[in-house]
Amino acid sequence: MAKKFIIGVDLGGTNLKIALLDLKYRIKDKNILSTQVCLKKENLISTIADAINKIIENNRIKRTDILGIGLGLPGPVDIKRGLVHFLPNIAGYTEVNFAQILKRRLGLPVSLDNDANLMCLAEYKLGAAKGFKNIVCLTLGTGVGGGIIIEGKLYRGSNDAGGEIGHIPINERGPRCNCGGIACLETYIGNNSILREARRLFRRDISLEELSSLAKKPDKRAQALWSKIGGRLGVALVGVVNLLNPDCIVIGGGVAGAGKILFARLREVISRQAMSVQSRHLKIVKARLGNNAGLIGAAILVKERVRL
């Protein structure tokens, strides 16, 4: 029987997204839940399974119409065994075989990968990095995820744990990161860090969206903070550029919504500090697929791993 649909799941530190996609990666239906709400339940995996069942029921489709489930997780995974080693920003999930458990509960094939890898795959195939061969993708949110394409192939490393740009240390000393490291990039430009600085600056609660909006008005305080964030990101990426010599860097996630001021500072730092040969023709672009990149990447993963 011909398959018609793929289910994509994108688990982040803030939101859990579930989507029904067709085989051309068009989203037919989508649901978004708060990750924090999910964590209050007995089992996050049960929440994911329930959400998948609901989207199947709501769209009145048969399980035999579904090619498989693609799952993006914010941490290091073993894609062959379907195992998540740990989730830096979601406590309590260490060495858990998500794929096996979900397959048993749902009766459908499950493929999983790191969420930033899937964002990278989607932007390479269908988004801002289409046409490039050597790509670095970052998704900037609660965590800072990274994905790498080398000569047209997703690079995962010897343990499927490569590409963790968010956990490059940018100081000798600094705050302890949730991954166990010290002074990781994520501790300086993750959402929580930015909002702490913003609250001190404005002396009130403020959202990431409002901070971006203020910078565009322009508000000098908001602009100065986003410029600082762009500088920190630039310092980390100088090393990445010198090491990997990519032809394109794609920046996505909520932090990318800061727009021109973030990107201008980022480009300035890389232009000034990276080696000239590596940086000369480098393109730095905003992700094109937005919040759907991880879901689309999850669908691409399923289609590439399941032979039609």
C-alpha cells in the first residue's frame, strides 16, 4: 500500500511540535505544546505518543498511510539504536531508547536524530543553504544547537554527537553549562542568559520578541545587548570558520529574530578575526524555514531512511 504521510516531531527546551506532512514535506497539520507542561506529566514519551495519536485521529488517516515518525531531540543521540544519551536542558532522560519505546506504543517505524542536525538537513535540502556543499547551521533558542554538512553529507562524528557548536567554550572560566562543561557558548547566548541580561538592563520582565522589537525601533539599550550577543556568537564562529571552511552559515531559532543588528555584528567579528582565505567567500544567512525546519528535517530523515 502506498504511503502518503510522515509525522515529524521536534522537541525543544521550550516547545514540543508535532506535524503531519505529506511526502513532499508540506505541513498538513501541526500542534504545539509547552515542553514545561509536558514535563509535569509522568512521562514525556507518553505525551509525545498521545500527541501523535491525536494528530492521526484528527486528520482521520490510517496508520498504514504513514511512512514513519521522525523525531528531533535536543541532545546527543545514537541514531542507529534510537537512543538519546541525555538532554542538556530537559532533566531525567539519560540513555533512553526513545525510538524503541515509541515504536512499541504506536506501531510505526521511528527515526531520530539531534534536532539541530534535522534543522540543518532541512535548510540544506529546501531552505537557505540550498545549493551549498559545506554548511554550518545553528539554531539559537533555549539551547544552542549546531549541525554540519560536509561535501553534501550530514556530519555526525564517531558517536553521532558531532556539531555541538553551542558547547564550544569561549572563555577559560565562566558559568557551568547544563551539559557539564564550563563557559560554553550556550551559557552566554541561550534564551535564558539573554533574558537575564535584559531584565537587569530594563529592570522588568521582558520577552525575547519584545527585546527584538525594541532594537528595531530603535532602542539603544536593546541594540547594545543584541550587538553584544552577536559579538559572542561571532567569536565562537571564528574558530568554526577557520577549522571547517564552510561556504555558508545558517542562523535560525528565536534569537535570529533580532535581525540586522545581530547579523551585522556577527559578520563584522568574523570578517575581522577569521583567517582571510576561509572567510572571503563565506555567506552568513538567516534560516528560511523558520519554526518548521526541525519538522521538515524530521520528515526528510524518515524518507531517506525508509526505502519507498
